[in-house]
Amino acid sequence: MRYVLISDDEESLRGLRLAGIAGIRVADSQGAMEALALCAADPEIALVLITEKLKASCLKELYAFMLEHSAPIIVGIPGSDDAAFQKTDMQDYIRNAVGLKV
């Protein structure tokens, strides 16, 4: 089981890379959906983290994708520029959102 981060934020990618989570950098919502399709094609990937800002930009497409695919699990996390990121340790946020210890 692997985790992957899809983000438009380089700082989030670097931070989670230090925790052992691979990342895919995208520029827009179309790139996010393409990256998500790549993740869905890989049976090893069980969890996709996506920054809230990017998630908001492709919310309709993301929900349609989630209805069509049972895996991977998709969880929104705050990016480094989000206010929630400043107040919460990233590992605590992931642990609370997913119930998994990273």
C-alpha cells in the first residue's frame, strides 16, 4: 500500500516527501485529474492526498471520479499556504482524516 500526494504547492510536496510520501506536482485542475487517473491505474496506490486548494478547483470532476472508482481513497489536506496548515501538525491532520499512522 502506497500513498501519493497531488499538489500544486512545492512546499507540501517537499514536506511529505520527507515523511516518505511520493508526490506529483500539477499546475491546474486538468493536471490533477490526469495525475489521479495515473494513480487509479496503479493497484499499489491505496491513498491519494490532494491539497484543499487544488481539490476546490476540480471538485465536480473529483466527485465524479470518486463515484466511478472505488480505489484509491482520496483525502483533501491543507497546503502550506492554508491557515489550517499553520495550526496543525501535518501528521496529526493525516492521522485524524484517515485514521492511519504515518
